[in-house]
Amino acid sequence: MISFKMKEPKYFILSLVVLFSYLGINIFIRLHGAFFYINTTPSQPLGIYQALKFDGRLETGDLVIFKPPQKIHPYVYGRGWMKEGELMLKNVGALPGDIYEVTDEAIMINGQHVGPIATVDRKGLPLPRLRGRFKVKEGEFLPISTHIPNSFDGRYFGAVSTKQIKAKAVLVYKFKNQKKTNTGN
């Protein structure tokens, strides 16, 4: 008869806990289409977000993870604010039918002041200049962040197709010692 004596049962139990946790997380992800997103830019709280399956429904204030429109790639990737291919994390600031106005000083949504407008990023490089009164069209949303005063968001590039949305997001862990900075993220 073969027998073995377990010298360290706590390591065996810990291994089982890790294994079953891993399997449970993978089953949850497959069933719910969820993944985790680590935000490294200051336009939203730095931390770990749970990304939830996007079912096509949006409400103002929802936090979404989306692919940046091609027209802003030279800014977000070219200036090194984000790594190539990284997704953006912003709140839904406006939905179809909402009116947003961008002036030299501020952005307003449905007549409510949302935040200031900058002309240059933190390195002194010019930002896109979007000025005027716009209506969000069907199949679009306006990405906005009010976490920092001059987030690089819809105030500089306008509404984005909802087809760009990869998931809704919920903050699950906020990193400590965060600093708020100006545009350039």
C-alpha cells in the first residue's frame, strides 16, 4: 500500500482555494461577459474596475469602457497619454436628443455647466478645437469626465458611436494617493 504524509497541509489547502477561486472567476466571466479593467489615467479614479457586458442600454452618468475614435488616436496614443490600443474610461455625459455646447471657456450639457475648456495639454501642445452647439444623434453618446477639470473627452472631440463601447464599468478597488492633473490624459 502506498501512502504519503503531507508535511504542509496549509499549502495544499491554499492551493485548492486559489484553484477554485480561479475556476469560479472564469465561470463568472464566461457567463456574464465580464472582465477587469485597470485605469491608469487621472480622468477617472485610478483603480480596478469590473467591466460588465454592454447590453445596448445607456443612462446619463453610466461609466463606460470604449475604443477611442480614430480621429483622436494622434492625441491619446501619439502623445503617450495611453498605450496603443488601450481603451478609454468615461462617464456618459449626454444621450441622443441632448444638446451640448462648447465655447472657448466651457462645455455645457442641456444648459448645465459641466467643466472648463483648455487650449493646450499639460505639455503646452494644442488640443483639438471643438466649438458650437451640437445635438447627440441616435446611436451616439457624449463621453465626459468631471473627475479632473480638463479631462480629454467629448468636450474636445464630440459624440462617439455606441458601437465603440466595449463594456459598462464599476469601480471595485480605488488606488490610494491619487493626484488630480490637468488635460493630457
